[in-house]
Amino acid sequence: MKYENAGDVIPEELLKEIQKYAAGKLLYIPTGEEKKAWGETSGYRDQLQKRNLMIRNKYAHGVTVSELADEYFLSLDSVKKIIYSKKNNRHLSYAPTLESAVQYANDGMLEEWIQCYLLLTRKVIPILHDFVKEDHLYIGVVKFPLRLIQRDEIEIEENHEAEDDDHAAAPPPLLVQYEEGKFHCIVQKKLLNVLKQRKVNAYPTIIVMKGNDDYRRFMKYYGNIFFFVNKV
């Protein structure tokens, strides 16, 4: 290591202050950048944590170790270590509820919650493949005025048979897609009908967009009017 004379690199006033505490001593002055854990800079560590969380969620909802190993190209032992590991920095457990979605959103895992909801709860595989195949943008969870959803997608009936999660004590947020200036209900039309029957004006919602054009249009017209739901 090459040593420098402090008088050559430190301003005189600052040098006098340092001399009060460490005159004649050898000092190591760090760069000021916090040491990052392995994988933080590249984001790889974060990706692994998200993958492992999805593995645990799927296992908790009936996907077998063998199926998970095939899906993620891992050995059976690797999958078991992920499932039973006590070193879990993210204490998130998926549930098809608004509270769970908000927890995931607060932890930067909104996309993972959506995937769990579509795959494990709704079991709508074609739509899930579309979500995974294409890049999507997600905004939420926000308080969303239901009047903005296209009216032809709302079919109010007196005796409407809703799906299980539509009448649940703790229902999920709505998934609403914003495309070419219009809002569309993606997979929860029965839940939407129930909300309209109950005359609910605004409801916690996750807004999904496919491209930058839709995102720019959305931010121009709606970027400052929605309130985020940060806790339930």
C-alpha cells in the first residue's frame, strides 16, 4: 500500500481537526461506499431470493418437490434446502388476499404476488404465460374508482354466483389492465360484479400495463390521482 502525506491531500483546516485525534498515527480512510453483499451489485442475489420465495409459495400450495425441481432445473436436494431453509430474509407467505398483496408490494414483490394469484389461486395458465412471456409494468396497490372500467365488462345480476375468493372474508385486490387509454378487468369479472352490486365506488387494485406507451399515457392522465394502499 502506498502512503500519502496527509498535508498533501487534506485541506489545512480539516488536517488540524484530524491531528487533534490521531496525530502521528497511521490511518486507513475508507472510500465511503458501503460494502455490498455478494450478488447485490448485479441484482443476482435479489433474483435468487425472489425465485426461492416462489418455490416456497408453490410448495405450500401443493406443488411437489419433484415438480419444482423440473421447473427450476434444480436437484431434489437443492429444492428441499430452499423449502426448509431457516435463513429466509423475506418473511412473506402468499395468500389470495389484499393484505398479502400489500405486503408483497411494500417489499418490491408485487409481480411475484400476481404470479402466485394467477397460478395458485385462479389457475389461469394462458394468462399467466402472457404475463411471464412479455414485460409488464405494475402499479399498486392503489385505490381505484371502479367507474373507470369499461362498462361492457360489467354484468350485474341479482343472483350472481361468485367464485370462492369473490365472497371471501378477505378478498384479493382487483387486477385491471390499462391498454390504449382504457381500463379492462382481467380475470375477476365476478368479483367486479359483486363490488358493483354493493355499490362500492373505489376498490384496492393492481394496474397492469404492457408497454412504455401505455405507461406514459397513464402517468399523464392518472399519475397523480391514485392513492397507494400501504397497509390493511
